[in-house]
Amino acid sequence: MTPPMLSKGQNAPLPEDAKHIAVVLGWAEPNFEMAASALLLGADNKVRSDADFVFYNQPESSDGSVRFSGSTTGQGARARITVDLTSVPSDVHAIALAGSVTAGDFGALGELALDITDETGRPLARYATRDASTESAFVFGEIYRRGNGWKIRAIGQGWESGLAGLATDFGVSIDDSNEENAGSGGFGSKPSRQSSSAAPVGPAASIEHPRGSSYRLWGEARRWCDYELNLEKQYLPAVRSLFPANMSDDGSVLTPDVQLVPDPGGPHGPWSISVRAKGQTIGYLDPDNGPRWAGPIRRIIASGFVPTTAARIWANEYDGWDGPELRAGVQIALGEPTLAIPLNEPPAQPYTLLPRSAIMQVTKENEHFDVLRNHVPPNGHGLLFVTLVENVPTVGKAKAHVEVRIDDQRVGQLTPQMSQRYLPMIQHLRARGLTTACWGDIKGSAVAAKVRIDGIKANEATPAVLNGPPVTVARLCLANPDLNRYDLTLMRSLLTPVPPIPPTPTTIPKEPSDSSIVRFEKGGGRYHYIATRRGDSWETTATGDWGSIDEVMSWTNLAARVRTFRIATQWSPVAPRRDPQVRAHLAVVRFTIGDRYLAAINVCTDGRAEGNWYTTITDRAERTLPFGDYARWQDIAEHGSHIQLATGWSELT
């Protein structure tokens, strides 16, 4: 049995009877070893705890539903994970399936493959790719809930930061003692050399954010598109417009930014939120998510900005029953609405926001709970701005360390080791008059709280980070509990509904003259046909009227169901008994039997003398002719007259 072959971004349902499945990650290069890992993810696309990270040092989830079963190298190299779908906790919404290498990168492994089988070995799905290059960790796909069942999606997303970077992106806390030693390479030990070429930045250099500019969702899923849009047929033309006119037969994948725009007159009622790409509506958040997202989306728009996030859009065209059809999917980085906007305002002093890297735990927060308790949101989890400040002890021999602040109040610090990895960059930016800011998250209750930060370290800083313009985030208007009281008039033009693009009418080529012969394909090139014009109708090599191509069709119906025609323009006489040209795959001949004008195409691929010929003889005509819609070359040579071979073709426009 051949499993469904998935392209990047595509998904397929798992059979209802598949309760225990095996995930096999394969690679072509036998001299490398790859380890498989899995992450059990909640509704926020994060692990519920570090126990949800299954890998070689923690080979089983706490509930026993997911197990790492080891790796093999050599021919047939593979790594294996098993999943008991019946035991996966109900609050686990997806299981990310990943691989990692400790030496080299995924580009050296050759073709990568993800195979899903059930406990009997029955193949359920397969995804293969050669897209990897310098990554040292790679998410092959995910198993996720859909209704009462499960589906598998091909992801194909890599991380250059290795297994630790991948894990932290999904909420796993990595102990900084496992990080590389500070000061190794990069910017590490020489901040002064960099600072000499950087322009100081004062208060006058604060960046204005023009009205109508993008405001990225603060909690977007960081390269991981976690929300699948229910793509309705009426929006397929808009999706198709995003891709080149000549799409690859294997399909294409785009990763554009998309905008989330309120549409009170939309299909899901007053809280409808449209998803737009390049000015076109490509769908809507589902009816449950529209009201949940109304608050942050309206607040951003009332502030004069456009809510923006990342997307992954895949599409491929195929031959449908009535002509070319589009199959597509849209996933966007959404996360949770409570994490879309930071809990606090951006820093009041000039600052620059660091790019994200790996999440690090702040220490000694327990000493500052009097400050933290004011930032713990009602649901216990939120995102916020934090700043990193050098603290140089004035007494004793203690080394300088990084102090972590929220709204300029100390809430903890980094360990001495990790501080040394941040201080050169903090010092460099301070010399430019900039405070170092980064993303942070807080989880807590009425009695305790934890803070984590996410920002690149000094050795990861690029010249753009060190010496380029400051990266800042726009200030928003105050939150309003009455969502209808947000004043959206600043962005009135944005809120104008964008109607769906009407389907592009099929352009039908001009009908060729009588007796012309055309050739065309269906099924993505798997099926080959010819047709010849007889008066007002076309006789084809179809063997019945049960498919998309009938034996006899009008030009209007035939042309509407075919992407491209090629028309025969040159003909050469055939020596019926000894001409080797007729053995060629897709050779086309025309001939007569009595007063009947006919044509045939050879679909045989191995050059046999008898060939495998399909003719334009209809079921009705077959009653008076020596053979019907299928023939051997011997039949055509014996009964046909005036046999000619098509030796020239041109595209019909």
C-alpha cells in the first residue's frame, strides 16, 4: 500500500483505527547519526512542562504516551518514536516530531524522510525533503488533533541553534550550565573595538512608528505557524494570486506576513476577523476565535497600527474533473490572544530590542516578588518587556553581573556565567546611549512568580544589532474592557471589506480547423490523450464517458477541462511494416479506414513492436470497424490507409 505523499505544509488525516503509531525519521547519508525527539504541546503551542520533551536523555513522556526508541546508522539509517494516541492527555493539542545532530548539519544528511505507520506496519503518510542546509535541528512534522481525530502535517522547518534552541522555542527551560562556555569567539571579548564605529543614540533618536505600519503580534509562534485557517473555496482565487503564474507541478510554499483585520460584516458576525495577504482576503479566523481575538486586534488598530504575523501558505494545481483546480492550505503564527500584546509599556528611555534566540531562566526572582506580583496577569501567564543592565558590585570581589528589570525595577539577575555572555553587548549598546531590552515572560500566582528572558547573546550579535538603528516597538493606546469603545476611525481605510477575488475565467483557445489533431494530458501528466475534429465535435482517445474526458465532446467543453493543448503541425508518411518511429512513447499517427478519418497515440514505454495504441474510434463507430478504442500496431498497419506520423507540434494559444 502506498501512503499519502505530503508536500511541505500539507496535512492528511490518520485513520480512526490507528491507535498506536510509529514515527520513523530517515536520512540518506549512512555515516551520520540523527536522534529523534518529540514535544507534547498545549493549546499555546508550548510544552506544559519540561517533562513533555522526549529525547535521548528523557526517552519517555511522563504519561508513557510518547517514547524515543533509538537510532540506527548505516544503510537504512533511521530514528524512531512511538506514540500511543489513546494515552495522549486531552490538554495536549499537538506533538512536534523533530530530529537533531550533534556533529555536522542536516544539509549533509541528504534526503530526509518522515514515515508514519501503524502498529501492523501499514504506511499512513510520508514526507520527504532535501530543503535542509545548515540546520542542526529540524522539525519534520506534527501530529495534531482535529475534531475527534488526529492529523499529520509536514512542517520541514530547521533550527541552526540545535536541539537546545528548538526546545526553548517550544517552552522547554534549558539550564545555562549546558550552554557553551562564555567568551568563545564572536564579539565576546572586544566590545571597545566595535563601539568606536557606532553612532551614539540620544533621546532625539527615538523612532517614530508611522500610522498604518505593522505591529507584530508579541507572542507569535516564532517561525512556527500553529493555527490552520479553514480555507473556503471562495478564497482560493486570492490564494492563487499570491503565487507565480507558472506554478511547479510539485506545488509551492510561500512564507509571507499576513494582517488580521476586524470585519464586522464578515461571515462570522460582528467579531469576524479577516486574514489578509498582499491586500487580499484569504480567509477568516473561525467563529470561536473571532471574539477571543477581538480585544488585542482592536486595541492595535485603535492605536493606528496593523496587526501582523507570519504565515506559511502552500498550494499546488492539479487536473480536476472540470479542468485545473487548486489545492491549498494556510497556517498562521497566532498563539494565544492573552500573549499578543506585552503586559507593560516599552522602556521610557532610548532602547533597542534584541532579536530572540534561546529562552533563559532568570534567578533570584523570589527576592523581588513584591515587584513581580504587580505584573502577574489574572490567567497567570503573560509576556512583557524586560531590560538588561550591568550591575558592578561596589564592595567585595564579586564580578559584575546582569540585572534584569521590569519597568526599571529589579526583578532578578542572570547567573555569573550567563552574565558574561551578555555584558559585552550591554556595554557596547550603553556606549551608544541605548538600554538593552528583550522579550520576557512571567508565570506566577498570588504567592510566587518566575521570569524568563529571550534575547541573543553577545557572540550572536550581528553588526545590525550592534551598530544599526535601534529596534523599537510602537506604544499602544490603553486597553479598554468594552471592546466596542475602541475608536477605530484612525484606520477607517483598512477596515473597508475586501471582497473575494472572482474565479479567473478559463481562457479557451480558438478552435482549430476541421481534421486537426491535438494532444493533451490529464492527471498531472499520468494520462495522455489526443483528439481530432470532425465537423462540430471532437473525437478523443477516451475509452468511455465515465471520466472527465468523454469520447465525443464540443470544443467548449473539451478546452474548459484541459490546461494546455499541443497541435500537430507536421506529418510524415509511415512505412507500416518497418518504421521504428512508431515504437516511440507518445507517437501519434493519423490514418483512414474506408471513409473514416482516425488517429491514435502509443502509450507504450518499452518500445515493443505491437505498442499500446489508443484510438479515436468511438463505441458507436466500433460496430462497423475491425478494431475499437484500443489497438496493436499490427491492427493499424493491416487495416489503415494513408498512415502518417506526427513529426511537429506547437502549443495551441
